[in-house]
Amino acid sequence: MDPTSKPPRLLGVDAARLAAILGMFAAHVFSLYERGPEGAYSPTFTGAVASGRASVLFMVLAGVSLTLLTRSLARKGFSNPKVYSVLALRALIIAVLGMLIGPSNEGVAVILVHYGLLFLLLPLALRLSRATVWVVSALWLLIMPILWRPLAHAWAGQDLGHNPTFTDLLTPGLLLKDVLVTGYYPLMVWFGFGLLGIALGRTPLVSPATAAKLAVGGAGAALATLALGWVATSRFFDQIAAAAQVQLSDVGALVVAGRLPRVTLDPFMADPAYLWMPTAHSTSLVFTLHAAACAVAAIGVMQLVVPKLGRLGAFLAGAGRAPLTLYAGHILLLPLMQDYLPPMTIWWILCAATAALGLWLALTKATGPLEYVVRVLSGADAEPPGKNAAPPPR
């Protein structure tokens, strides 16, 4: 690929960002489980489909976006040090934003601090070849969940218990443990999703053949890992029920949703069988691989379908160009609505706001408000040094 030529907009990637945002909306608005008439719990559609997978897709797309942004800055004429400066500033701005808005909504595990740190660390992998990034990302996602489990068990209870904020800088050891290992998005494992995104960003995503391979391969791997997880975990239902102290009839819902009222799977983490659990946000080996495969499949499907949808595709892609604005906006809005409105009403309000923003961005070709602020503050909009300088006298 010619790094100096501007490639066409990847509408499917933009639409995949929208899918990730809507999935996180659902996970934050709707319950992950419900109680049936006979008293047993069962997972909701949100708990079975959106939870865990949407945030992983968001992280994988962070790696894709980083690759595309780096390529864009190189086309503008930015030197390598300037590119890394822009990426570092961008990462810090997003992390600071996460620390600012996280305390406003402790009912949601806000991902922005981890997202920012991911942007800060991922540039280390940008100089690797495409083949090397694919190998490293695959090995990371295979090995790190195995190394993470005993460490997370040993440090159980050593987490912040809230979204990271500026006061946590006073206890850097606990903050690092939470962000890297014991928190909701442990970067020890989740860094691999960003690496996978860089690998995907290095592929010719604009090619329908490539998109088809990603869609089929990702879907096949997602189904295989999910089946493997359920077959393996079904052998341990009695142990899970004993460790979590729940009825055997509720174990299936607990394995899918990851939690029930006042119950989590943390007590089962001491057992090596934990690695086989197909559970959202468990950071188990099986779910890590499953969620990564789902992200690959989603990006492939979107790249196949959305460019063929004409104006509808442009509208979907428009909303996907403002993921930071939509994510931060819903974090701030949810506490204002959840005490007064039912979940379905909140869902449609968020969807309506997303549709309005998407339509505006599709028509104007503008950037999302927060995206624009981050772009300007990070220096991505600046002219490369010397680009407009007058030629030296002869």
C-alpha cells in the first residue's frame, strides 16, 4: 500500500464502532439476568449477547483506529517522533477524561482510563511487521489469561472498588494492580485485544475478500470456542454451585451473565477449570478467545455489508465516527435518567440521540465534538514542521 495516498473511508469499521457503542449502551441500561416464574434465574438477551463482547470489540477497534491514525499522520508528513507525541497526548487526554467523568457514574465500569492507557502502550507494537503482530497478538491472547488467573486470585480484593480517578494517584500501587490485573478491564490481558486491532489494521480491510475471510473465520472461531467452553464447563457445574453458593439451577445463568444478585464467580477463580468458562468479563482463556473472534467477525461482516447500503451505510458510519462523544455522553446522562425512567425508555432516548448525531455527521462529514477536541489538543491537526515554510533563497 502506498502510504502517501489517502485510502477510502472504512465505513464498516465506523459502523463496527457504532455496534460496540450500542452494545455497551445495552449492557449499562438493561439487566443481564431475570428471574423466571419458578424462581430460577436466566440470562437476558443483553446478558447473553452484548455483555463483554461489546467492550472487547471497542478495544479491538482501538487498535485498528491507532493503525489508521498513524498512517494518516505519516501521510501528512509527520516525523516518527511527532507521530508518537500525538499518540501519547491523545492517550493521556482520554485517560484524564475517564478520570474526570468516572466518579459521576459508579454504576458503570468506565473504560476510558484503560482505553487511554491502551493508546499509550500500543505504539510500542507499531514498528512490528504485520506477520509479527498477528503472532504476538495470538500468543498474548492465549498465554496471558493463563498467567492472569493465579495472579488475580492472589490479589483478590486488592482493587479500587470504583472507577479510577485523580485521588487514586496517591496510591499508585493499588491503582496499577486494579488497572493491570484486578479491575474490570485488566490490561494484562486486554492489551492483546489492542494488538489484535493493530494486526487487523494492517490487513487490506477495504477488500471484500479480506472482509469475507475475517467474517467467516471469526464466526467459526467464535462458535468453536463457545461450544468448547460450554462442553468443558458443564462438567464443573457442581463445583461452581458450591463455590458461588447458588442453586444448581442458577449456575447456567451465572456462567452466562457472570453475576447474579450478590453473587459472582470470583470464588471459583482458584480452580484451574475457571479458564474454560464461557463467561462475559471473566477474563477466562475461553472467553478471551471467543470475544476476540466475535470482534474479528463483527468487523468483517460490517466491512462486507455496510459499504453496500448506500445512504443507510453512510448514516451508520456517521454515528460510528463519534464513539468517544457517545460513550462519554451516555456515562453522564445515565445517572440523570435511571431513577426516573424505565430501561426501555432510556434505551430509546440514547438511540435517538445517537441517530441524530449520526445523521448530522453523515451530512456534514464533520468529526464528533469530543473527537475534535482530542484531535486539536493532541496536535493531530497541526501542520508538520516546515510544510508551509518558504523555500530557501538560491
